[in-house]
Amino acid sequence: MKKVVCIDDKKLPPGAEIVKDNKYEVESEFVNNFDQNVFIIKGITNEGRTKFGLPWKGYNAKRFADVESLTKIENYEQAYVV
């Protein structure tokens, strides 16, 4: 399973539980009706209704970054500083 970290927790629909800088495990991934890559996150609420009453399911993948890629960037930055 893929591990990701939240990089954007602004303008979430009611009931969404992701928090910036927290790490999550992706249960599944798919493309929704709006052609967005969407993650189903293990252990939290993944569906509900927007404030306008429209259904939502999963979290937009653009709100996340891979944990592995962030680790590589941090290691590179540390090596550059030293």
C-alpha cells in the first residue's frame, strides 16, 4: 500500500478528516467523474456530502505527496547544506 502525506487541507467538504503534515495509508486509488485521481484513505471517513448536498467520495490526490519522495528531497537538502 502507498503511503502519503497531506500537503493541502484547505476548503475540505464537511466530514473530511485529513490534516496537513499527517501521514496516511492509501487503501485504493481511482479516477472519479471529474477526471481527478482520488485516494481512499485507510482508517478515516472517505465519503459524505458537500455543503451544497452533492456526494463526495475519496480525497483528491493533489492534496497529497508521496512519503518516499519527500524523504528523498529532505535528504538532498540536508546533504546540500552540509
